[in-house]
Amino acid sequence: MRVTGVLAFPVVAGLLSAMGMNVVDAVIAGRHGPLTLASVAMGTAVWSVVVLVLIGVLMAVPPFVAQLNGRQRRAEIGALFRQALWLALVLGLVLMVLVRQGGLLLDVMGVAEEVRPGAVAFLHGISWGAPALAMFFCFRYLSEGVSWTVPTMVMGVAGLLALLPIGYALAFGLWGAPELGAAGLGYATAIVLWGQALGFAAYLARARRYADLGLFERFDPPRWPPIRDLLRVGLPMGVMVFMEGSLFVATALVIGRLGTTAIAAHQIALNVASVAFMVPLGVAMATTVRVGHAVGAGDAPAVRWAAASGYSIAVLAQVVSATIMVAGGTWIATLYTNDTQVVALAGTLLLFAAAFQLVDGVQAMSAGALRGLKDARIPMLLAGVSYWAVGMPVGVWLSLGLDWGAQGMWTGLIVGLSVAAVLLSVRFVRLARNPPGIPAVA
């Protein structure tokens, strides 16, 4: 458990800092006005799709790197990394173009008309950061794959500290900058993402810890076989992560039909729940590395021990998160806005968020442990059933069919995450008895 905690702590800190960027955007937007907050909320919902695709597909990097590291084949990591970088760059450029068309999705979903212009402006600004974010994830997953997670924390904290003044300046028009509102927050986030990517690249190139990997020792053109192998594992992971995250995105877009107050309250509750989720997600990422390393070393008991440690930490963290949301949800909402209607609804939604903390942590940990085994296709199907065949229909029926409003969609989240937690944990327990990639003991 101690090893998992040591690996996970910097990852969690880095993830909290990265998620803190969304929180900073939301807080600044809330202070600028409810309409700006609603615009940023809808823009963030679309942008989240980009983040989910990048996280999911590039999550193939850590298990590949960890297994090479566990087998003492570090000399092969550099070549793999350079192909992963090509994949990241192409993904980033494609997604940058798609984000700039996000206004079409807002129109199709019937998002409140007064919210759309600000949301589109936010998306145009933040879209410039998509290639940087893709490369940042590639750098980060390489580092985490060799069990060095501190840079993730450092770059995340640095980005958070940089966004606060830049975001305020561009949103409110301080220090000679124009007042751009939601658009300013989009541009500010893109600027910070580029700073993080360039900073991480410089660190990888100069740090002695990576010297034997030869990460940038030569230029390699794109080669299909290693990229195909990454996609073989990464695409199902990407689809799985996308299906979970898009459940939240679709929830936001459905709530977008309910007006400015519902949108703003949902954004606050989702921000808080997302920050809480960074702890089990960070532990899951550390578990992916530990499980992958154990598979590479051919140590089946270590696979099971790594997962057990991760589950213990994640469950404890989620119990604490749920308690905080129940006890202080309304007070937390006042940190975002002074609008009494928004605060009241956000406090209610945080009670729903508290209800799914435990199952959210379990499903995240199960998915992370399965990634360490390079098990991707079946978990993808299980996630699809949980989130879209169960969770989303329940949420839409309660929200629009029974007129439960935002609370109905959040009930759907609870149901979908609960089903995923059961199915994915059962899948890992079955595979962990005889982990794939490790010869069974007679």
C-alpha cells in the first residue's frame, strides 16, 4: 500500500492541479456573472470530450512503458515514446479542428440561446491548446510509466498558479488586457497548456533520470507497427474513458436545456465532484503502473497486491469526499457564486454527488488495474452497457420524462456508475487469479 501511495500522491496532486484549472475557470467565470459561468460550463462540457479522448487513447503508454521497464528492456522505451508522440500530435491537431465546430453540438442539443455565444467563444480560445495537451499527456504518461510521478505534480501546480492571473486578466480586462469574459478564459487556458507542454519537454530532455532512455536522441518518422500496437490497446481504453466521461458531458448538455440557473449549479457540483474524483483516478493510474510492472516481472501475487492497495486507498478517499460534500456542500457552492438560487440547487446536487463517490472510486480503480493487464476490449463493452444502456436512459427518463430536472440526470449518473463498479471489479477479480502475460503455475 505504501508503494502505491508514494506513486499516487504526486499523480493525485498533479491531477488536482489540472482539475483546479477547471475550478479556476469556473470561479473566475462565476465572479464575472452567472451567464459567463453558464457559458464556460457548456464550453467545458464540449472541451471535456477532447480531454477524455486524449486521456483514454494515450493511456496505452503507461502499461507498455511499465512492462518494458519491468522486463529490464529500458532501451526500447525511447523508440516507443517517439511513436507515441506522433500519435499524440495527430490526435491534438484533429481535435483542435473539431473543438472549433463545437457550436454545432450546442445547437443540436438545444442549449439555452443566451448561453451559446459565450460557450462558442470559450471553445475557440481553448481549442488552440489541444495539441499542447496531447503532447503533455504523452510526456506525463512516459514519466509515470517509469514510476517517476513528481513532474506531473510540479507541472500541474505551475499551470494552476499561472492560470489564476492570466485568466483574471483576460476575463476582466486587467493590466491593459481586453475584457474577453468566457473567451478570455479559453485563451488563458490554452496559453497555460502550451507552457506546461514545453516545460515538461524541456525537463525530459535535460533530466539525468531519463538519460538512458534516449527520448530525443534522434528523429524517428512515424512507423505504423508500434502506433498500431498503441492504438490496439489505446482505442478501447479511449472509448471506455470517453463513454464514462461523455455520460457527464451528455448530462451537462441535457441540463443545458433547463436554463442558466440549472447550468451554473450543475457546473459547480460537477467541478467539486471532479476534484474529488482526481484522488481515485490518480491512485488508479499508479496502480496501472504497478500492475504493469508486476506483469513484466512475471509476479502474479504482486499484481493482486498492487490492486488491493489501490482499492484500499481509493475507498478511504471517497468516504472522506462524500462526508465533506454532505456536510459542507452549500458552503462550497458559495465559493463559486453569490447567486442564492444557484447556491441552493448546487448544494442539492452535491448530495447526489456524495451518493456516487464510493462506486465512482471502485470503477476507476478496477479500470486502472485492468489497464495494467492491457485488458481493454471487454472493459470497454462493460462500460458502454453501464453508462449508455443503463445510466443515460434512466437519467433522461427521470429528468425530462418525470420532470425531475437536474436531479434526475444526477440520479442516472449514480445508477450508471454503480453498474460499472460491479461489472469492472468482477472482471478484474477473475483475471487476477491467473493474470494474462504471466505463465500459470502448475
